[in-house]
Amino acid sequence: MQKILVTGGAGFIGSNFIRYALNHSDAQITNIDALTYAGNESSLSDLADHLRYQFIKVNLVNEEEVEAAFSEPYDLIIHFAAESHVDRSILDAGSFINTNILGTHQLLKKVLEGKASKMIHVSTDEVYGSLNVGDEAFTESTPIAPNNPYAASKASSDLFVQAFHHTYQVPVMITRCSNNYGPYQHPEKLIPTIIRKALKEEPIPLYGDGLNIRDWLFVEDHCRAIWNVAEKGKAGEVYNIGGNHEKTNLEVVKTILDYLKKDRSLITFVEDRLGHDRRYAINSSKIQQQLGWQPETTFDEGLKKTIDWYVNNELWVRDVLKKDKQL
């Protein structure tokens, strides 16, 4: 039985991945999470009694807590844990530096010590910077050029991962994904914010002219991609994971409003975010050709699943927002 350590498993992508792994393998999953604003135990409350799942509260910056989590070695670490909200990083970059850089370093040391056979470091397309309309999509060889504190912290952690592989031959891989969406995403993120405000018929804030472009990836497709990397990926490699669904933020808002039969007059343009990247686009041909993965969920299909989930889980949304205010 494979033993997998998932960091940040109480967060959006991590919780979805844990469900995927438990449903598609016989793996034993240990989830460590600091339960900051992005991590919510309620996202995995239904797994509390699962025989192949355990949760340990761990702050990756705390060496003693990390050491305790490695009482036994793991076959694989999948490192999701990260502070990830750009707006928060602009207000205060400190926690992003601690979790995203120092926390990653703690895990790299454990792999170097032989406490894990290999590690997948889950990163983001934001490390590449911004594209103009008409530019070629990001490839794995695109130079890193982060434009906000969050992206800079992730780029820094990526470089540490690559340095540990080059210097110590640590068996690590990096994945860089486009914007994820789906169930259990924190309510302050773009798509959940649009949904919950539309349901209440509240004004929906949209940065700038609303024409910033993102490539949208349904979270279940992302989980499959990471599993493919775990099974077939090569140490030292970077794998881009994209959804092939580029949409302007304005298009996304209009699509959600139309699905919920709400008036588009709810759209409210607000002052643009500082350092707002114009466009992200991922070329994921490498993982498709080398590992046989490709996205399976269309944007319309994934968005409908996401909207329906939030409509049916208003209690979860309220609990997360309540907890967030208490932190």
C-alpha cells in the first residue's frame, strides 16, 4: 500500500485530490495542514472515519511539527500547501514568504533525509508573469517573471525545488497549473464570489475593464494530471497543466449570471488590482504527449457543476466565511 503525504489537504485543490486518490487507489493518505484561512476541516469532514485517511494539524514553518509528521517515511509527498490569494499577498507578503518558501524548504530537507521517496511540488502559471493577447502560451521553458508577491513566493519555491534536484539529486517534480475552479474553493476567489453575490443579487465587483484573461482548469482534471505525474513523471521535470479554456473575467461573470438567471446589471467595475497580470495561457502539450493526460471537462460543464455545488452548499460557504473573520 502506497503511503502518501498531502500538504495543504484541507484546502481547495488538496481536498479534491485526497478524494480522487482515495477513490482511485489503495493509498494511505496523511493530510497535514495549518488550517489558515484557506484550509477548512469541513472540506473533508465526511472522511473523518475513513480507514485510509488521517489528518494532522501541522504548520510547515514549525520544524518540530514537521518532524512529528514524518515519524514514518512516505512513498510520495504532494505539496499543495501555500498561501495563494494575490490580493492578500499585496496587503501583506510575510505569510506568503513563510509558508511558500520556508515551508517548501522544510519538505525538501525531509526528502533529502530519505523521509520520502519523491515529491511533487504544485505550483502555478503565475510564476511566468503576464502575456499579451496573441502571445504564445506559456511552456515549461518560458522564463520565470512573477509580477506580484504571491507569484514571487511561488517562483522562489520553484527555484529551491530545482536547486535541490540539481545539487542533491533529490527526486522532485514541479507542476504549474492554470486557474482552477470547482467545489470547495474558498468563497473569496473569483468564481465563488460571483456565485454567492449573484445568488444574493448583490453588486459583483470586477477589476478594471474585466478583460483580463485566464485559462480555466476544472479541479478534477487537475487532480488526474497530478496523479499521472505521480505515476509516470520524471524527476527534475516541470509539467504545465492547463484547461485550454481562455476566458475574460467579464465572460465568466456573464456566463454565471445567465446560468443563475440574474441581471447583468449586477456587474460593477472597480479600480484595478495593483500589478494585475493581463493574460495567462498554458501550453500543456508536454504532459499530454509524455504522460498521456488531457483535460476532459469543458468549461460550460465544469462551471455548471461548480455553480450547482455552491447553490447546494451554502452552509459550507457561511461556515468558511465565519471562520475567516475569526482568524
